[in-house]
Amino acid sequence: MSSTDARDRAHAALKAAQDKIDLLAGIRPFLIDLSLRENPVGSRVGQTIDEKMAILPRLREFGFKNISLGTLDYAIPDELEVDDDFMRKLRDTGADLRGCFAFTAIGLVDADGRFTPDPSQVKLRDYGVPNTVHEIYLSPFGMAKMYDLDTLKRSIPASVQWLIDNVKGENGGPPRIFINIVDGCDAFAETPDDTFDVLELIGSLPIEGITMEDDRGTYMPFQVGAYVAAARAILPERMKILVHLHAGGGFENASMIEALLNGADGAWGGLPKQAAVIGHASLGELLANLARVKNREIDGMFRMKELLPLATSLQVLDENGPVPDDLPVLGNNAYRLSLSSFRQIDERFMDLPPERIGGQYRYRICPVVSDAEPVRGRLAEVTGEAPGTYDDAVVDTMIRLMRRDLRAGVRIDYDEPANLIQLHARATNPPAPLSTAMQVTHEH
């Protein structure tokens, strides 16, 4: 192969990547926010009805046009949940429910052709919620003990028709319906032809689209992308495809990008990270990553400079505790510089400085790597003095002392304010002997 041919192939590879960036930059994502359900499901304490009443307007103010109020297809349907109380209160107070959804389960048609709506469908009607994400299972494991494939095929059209006939949609029209394939990735992987048959059936119905999940977070990004592409090939162009991806294997945000690149229109999920399992490809992270590629649509859709404070405040509420420090994008350490060269700059390709999503840079001390900027910046945070107060010679000595302490076997958390102040005192005054250094609070 000639050098010219090799370079042509290399340039083609780079262009293919840039083409994907350009696609992501032009997407107008369709999102259904689930911060009122997805996040509290996996939290330690959940949400009260009063907290839900306070959260809903905040989600609208941020820019969400489609919001799920909760789930009605839960186990033991006669034992009501906070979601039931919340929806009934919204109904009884005459709240504006445009763009509001609730999750429901499919009703079933028996062998004699009799249809029985699921209790969640009846609740949807009675609570006055105008739209629904209507859930089915499609893999052999998912359908087991619920229904077989033939029953599912009979039931999907009948269940959709019941919703159209019985649920009052927005402005008096029909309800907006998405069908969520809870085990969608399993279905594509295990029984693709049966899945295609059901998708063709769904494609003939008067609904808005489908959603599909990787509900355990076990599928690789390239697999999720392939399943979305397969669904896109089967469904009519008018139908939207949304995804919901859990964080079981750590693939979730990469899988979200693959889904968008392969024809997905958007996603549903909570704004913060926590979810029913150990996290999910949250809408907060998705919006941040679209901002990273300079997406042209999201600034007109959402109050992007409120993203970080809103998402973190909701997670603190749900968890009744702090956001994990090392959570990407939304965590406390995501924008605490430990080394000046880690700073993200708006003008640099693919960087996302915190100001873009409503945050700001802060600093943390890591003895092995921290240079002058984080040392000076953390001092300013701790003391309230201006960073310029601390001259170069003192800061340089602080860095040297941290290295000497570690070489001597002394392990100190210099990020802790009291330890940092003592380090600064040591650097300002004649060096203390090692025995004095070891009197600082430290961990062996």
C-alpha cells in the first residue's frame, strides 16, 4: 500500500468521526423527563407528594415539554403509591397536564377475544393524565408467566384502542401513546424475527412511537446501536424511537450516543444520575454531552446554565445526602481541578467547561500531581483570600513539602482545610522537622 493510499484511509477515518459529531450537533432531541419517578425509585428515601408538587414546575421552567408524572403499573396495584396521590391531586386542583405522561401496562385479550384493561390503564383514565408510555415485554424470559407471543400480538392493538376510546388526551384529542419494550435489547438479541413482527404490528397503529430499554445495562454500545438501527429500519419514519439505558456495565452514556447515531430520536430518563439500578444514561448527562459537541438546538430548548445546579439539587433531595464526588459531569469533583492542564476550555474541541451548564471550576489537592494553580486556588477557597495573595515561592515550597512527606511515608489529606493551612504555615516558615510534619492529621 502506498503512503498516499494509507493517508487517504486515515483521513477517511477522521472524516467519519467528524460526520458523527456533525450529526449529533444538529439533533433536536425528544426527551421525556422522568425525574419524578426514575430517580426516587433507586434512592434511599423517595419523594413525598409535596416534594413532587415542588419539583414539577422546576422541570417545566428548565424546559421539559414532556414529563412523566409517575408509574401506575406497579406490583400490588390496590396498595396505592405516592404517584397515585400526586396525579389525583393534580387532577383535583385543575393543574395543566399538557405534555404529562404516566407509565401503564398493556391490557390483555383472552383466547375468546375478550379484552380486559390493566388496572394501570383504568387509573390513567380516572386520574386524567392525557398521555402514556405503555409497557410490554417481548423476550421469552420477559413474557414468561405473563403472556405468550400470540396473546401479545392480539392484545397490543386492543390495548391501544382502549386507551384511545377511554383516555381524554390534550385539548380533547386522543392520548399520545408510546409503547415501551422493557426488555427491548433482550428481544432483539434473542428473537429478532419475532421482534420484527411485533414492530411491524406496532408500526400500523396510531401511536407516537416506541421506546426500548437496556434495563440491566448489560449490552455493549455497538449492540444498542444495532438494535436501534434495526428498529428504525422496520418502523415507519413518522414514529419516534426513544431509549432508556441503565448503568450496569458502565456503557450507558456511550450506548446513548450510539443510539442517537443509529436513528434514535431521544430518550426518557431522570435529570440526575441515580436510577432504578445503579444509575442510568441520565438526561442531565445527555444534555451535557450534546453541549460538548456544540449542539445547535438545546440552548433554545432548555435553560442549559441551570442544568448542573438543578440536576444536583434533585439528586440531593432524592438521596437525602450528597451527590457522589466522583460522578462524571454532575459530581462535586467533576469540575475540581487537581492539575491545571486538566482545565476544559470552551474554544477547544470537545471540551465542556462548567460554566456552560451552570457550574464553575473549583480546586482539590492531590499530593502526587497538583501544581501551582490548584494549590493556590484551594488556598483561596479555604481562607477566603484572593488567589494572588499566595506568592509563587510559597506555593512552590508547598508542592515540594507534599512530595517530601510522601517520600518519607507520611500520608496526609492536604485537601482538608486544617491540613492545608498547616502545610501553608510550614512553607511560609523555616521547614519543620519530620516529627512535626507527622503531627498533622494524617492517615498511615
